[in-house]
Amino acid sequence: MQNLGINVIFQGRNLQRLFEGLLITMEISFISIVIATFLGVLIGLSRTTKYKPLLLINRLYLEFFRIIPTLVWLFIFYFGVTTALNVDLSGLSVAIIVFSLWGAAEMGDIVRGALQSLPKHQTESGMALGLSHWQLYLYVLIPQAVRRTLPGTINLATRMIKTTSLVVLIGVIDVVKIGQQIIESSRFEFPTASFWVYGFIFVLYFIVCYPLSVLSNKLEMKWNN
Amino acid sequence: MMKTKSEITLLKINDIHKEFDNKEILTGVSFELHRGEVLVILGPSGCGKSTLLRCINGLEKIQSGDIIFDETSLIQDNTNWPVIREKIGMVFQNYDLFPHMTVIDNILLGPLKVQKRDKKEALEQAEDLLARVGLLDRKDAFPRQLSGGQKQRIAIVRALCMNPEIILFDEVTASLDPEVVREVLDVILGLAKQGMTMVIVTHEMGFARSVADRIIFMDEGNICEIAEPDVFFTNPQTERAQHFLNIFQY
């Protein structure tokens, strides 16, 4: 009987290995998104000050991460920084560092945009109640800004999850790499393996990213009512 | 309740100058506000009346002159504006409630977080004030569920719940539909009768006449005329005030 291509996924430990690869993808994404969100809020807040040097540093930081491709950043840290500083970093650690820094730069911009889009009279009516500077941010501005950052944040999170597929190139075995290995090792037995394996990976990414956009829609609906 | 207007000077504005981009907005304004007094500031758009209000609670910095509140100058480097603003409340034109909070949370934010008052006591006062403006049943509503007039009454309650010594009203009915202007003005009139010290910027002439103890008429960044309302409206002394009043009569 001819082998059905889809069986490649269920042969041996293939399915388990794909999920292990997905776990690595998720680990890098999840940790980076958490760190990026935290740092991004701080960066976003710092970008609403009037202190010029801080603004300049933030501006350069953002532009560097936007202009230079993420892959190059991975190489800079994996090959460059480790050698220059003589430290030993695993591909996984480098991936988390680079994705956190990139995410923080983008998140900072999203938070800044949200804070600056709030009407000036929100600030003034908060001040008129005697709120101190940080109380104004804590109770009035940040809660409103968070709602406005939501679409951008979800978009950034899905972009980060997708872009983690680059980590293959610094030797991290993520879901895409495992897929390639499975295809390589079974290409005689299952000539259509690449179709089924990549198709399966496609579904995995969809399952990870889709709930995020559902969540974002739900929250937006809730906050609008 | 009897009016408790007194001769005690609560606020003294002394020759204040304010510039934006080298353009003079206030050119040496001086006046005094007594405890329990209601001052209404009238004048054409751009005469500086809103800016004047905003200077009083430090939302705008002045270039020279002095603002003396309760015998203390506010124009000092170490003025703690948040503390002053607890005592000098302000209600704005655009009923700036915080959209992510319910009515009651909007009102309690200042009393609980700024004044660190007891929650039960502050809540009692807030509910009492809400009942007085007829909105107790809306206390758990969000601002977007309220009409403009309701939002503005809530904004007044929010300012009142801080127990301020003065409230500044900056054209609080200017962006309201005509049919709800009255409900807001009635609230302010009620406060005047209870002896609240207020400075009101408005374009509602009938209201100004009935609420004011004194009218300040401003034009081009300075005070042209200060008079009791009956005198001002029937017999304005300056040509500019006469001209201004004529605009409001068809």
C-alpha cells in the first residue's frame, strides 16, 4: 500500500518532536514578549519626558532595531558580542535577548504613541484634582493608554512569534528546524513530506497566534461597552 | 441657607502677566476674591479669561505678578501645586471625566488617593452629593453612558467632593446642548446659595447676572470693568463692555 504523506507526521516520535520544537518557539516568544512589554512600558513612559538626551537615546535605540534586520541582530549577539566580551551564550539565550530588545523598542513606541494620543484635558483634569505626577500616570493615563496599545501589542506579539523562526540560523532547534529534519530523513519514504510537515507547522503557528487576535477583539469589545 | 459672603480676602491676584510665544495674554490683571463670593468673568473670546483661571491653579505659569491664596503666595519655587489644587478645584468645558472609571470611582479618586480619606466617609459624601444633583442612580455608570449635562454635573460633584475652598468654572456649559445647560447652571446656582466661593467664566449672560456677586469684564488681556451685576448689565461704564453686551441682545 502506498504511504499517505500525512502519515509522516505521526511516524515514530515525529509528532512529539514537532511539539517539542513548538515549545522552544513558544518559550522564546513568551519570555521575550513578557520582558519586552515590561521594558517597553518603561521606555514608552521615558519617551514622554522633555529631557532631550533621554529622548535621543530612545530614538536611536528604536531606529537601530528597526533599520537593522532581526537576523543581523541575532548574528551580532551570537557571533559578535559573545566573542568580543568572551562570554558563552547559548543560541536560546541570544534569541531571548535579541527578541526582548527588539520587542521593547517597538513596544516603547506603541506605549509612547498611546500616551501621547490621550487628550491633554485628561492630564489637566487629573492635575486639577491634586493628583501627583505619578498618580496621574498610575490612575489616569496608563490605564487608558493600555487600552489603546492593545491592537499594536497583539500585532507585535504575533510578529515576534513568527519571526522566532529565524533562530534556526543561530543553531536553535525550533519547530521549523525539526520540521526540516523530519523532511530530510523521510524524503524517500514520503516524497510529499515537505507539504505535510510545513502544512502542519502552518497549523501550529495559526493555533498559537489566532487566540491572540481573538483575545484582542474580545478585550476591545469589552472596553467599548 | 444664608449667603456667607464675607470681607475676608481668600484670593488676591496682583498684577499678573502671562505670555505665550511672546504674545501677551494677560497684561497685569489684579483683583481680589472674598470668601463666599461668586465672581463671574465675562469677555469676548480670546480676552484671556480662561487663561486667567488656569493661572490660578497653576495649570499655566505666569511671567510676573503674584497670586496670594489664604495669605500665602503661590508664586514660589517650592509651591506644592497638588496640595493647592485640592483647595482650588476646577471644572472644565469638556466634562473631562476619566472614561475608564465609573461615576463613583471618578468622584472618589481624589478623596481616596490624594486626600487618603476613609473610604466609607468619602463614599457617603459622594453619594450625598450625587443625590443632590439627582444622579445617585447613575453612580455605577461609565461616562460614555451619560449625557453631556449629566457628565458635567458629575464633574462638578467630583470637584466638590474634594471639599475645596474655591471652585473655578471654565465655560462649563459651552459644549452642552442648549436643553441641558439649565440643569448644570442650576447646580452651580445651588452652590452659590450655599456660600461656595467660585470664579466662573461663562457666556450665559442671564446666569451670570443671577449668580454673580460681582462681574469682571475683561478684554485684550486685562480687566476693563468690575461691577455688581445689576450695575454692569444696566449701566456698563466702559464702551467695550457696552459693545460686548450689545452683541448679546437681538
